[in-house]
Amino acid sequence: MPTVSPVPEDMNNVVPHLVVKGASDAIAFYAKAFGAVECSRMPGADGRIMHSAIKIGASTLFVVDEFPEYGGVGPATLKGSPVTLHVYVPDVDATFAQAVAAGATGTMPPSDMFWGDRYAKLVDPFGHHWSLASRQKILTPAEMQASMKAAMAGPPG
């Protein structure tokens, strides 16, 4: 019998598991907004999605419907979420515009940040928070610290 790896070969060690009201709609949104590819879907007897897997780039996410009878509720039911999913993309401006066009709400427009990334934030229609980033330059910790101090000081005068 072959040895089974404890971590499936096509998975990262940490896989976000998103609970939403309307998993089918969420999967369609993630495809439009971020180019997600659906890998699998398992609907339950009542049609709610009990399990699905999507890929955004090389990262897998699980997306399921709410099952409040088992304690599974999403940010819409909870009236918010303290979690942000961070996604590195080739072009923050283009991905931000694509996500907003697909139905996301921009909460921070793309900006150049002191740590060397171009960065933006948004909330998807299901209540999950996302940040987008593209590395523009590699800075040492000391350079980031100096850049942060300069940014916090504000404009001269």
C-alpha cells in the first residue's frame, strides 16, 4: 500500500476556508474578480455547498455555504470579519478595478506603500476582506523603518 502524505501534494499547509451566504455566487464572483478556477464542488442534499475548492494562482481556498445548524456562518451573518486575505498579484491596479467591476467594494485605492509594495484593499459582496499587493522594490528592514518614519511625518512645512 502506498504511503499517504499528511498534506495533499496540491495544497499548502494553510488553506483558508471561507463560509458565505451563497457559495455558488461567491465562486462565480471569485472567478470574475480574481481569476479563480473551480477545482471541486460537493453540494449537500438540500443544494447548499458542503465543500468546494478554488485556486487563485497557486493558492487553494475552500468555499462553503453557511450551515448555522452546525455553527458555520459567514461575515454577512456575523456583521463583519476581522480576517483579511492577502493576495499578491502582477498588477494591483488592474486586479482592484476587475474586482470592483465584479462587485467588490474598494476600501483603499491602490497606493505605493513604504514597505515597497503597491497595495489596495476591498471587501467582497459576501463580507470577506481582501488586500492586494504587487512588490515594487525590495527594501531592507532598516530601509522600511526609515520609509515608514518619513511617511508618518507627513509632508514638510
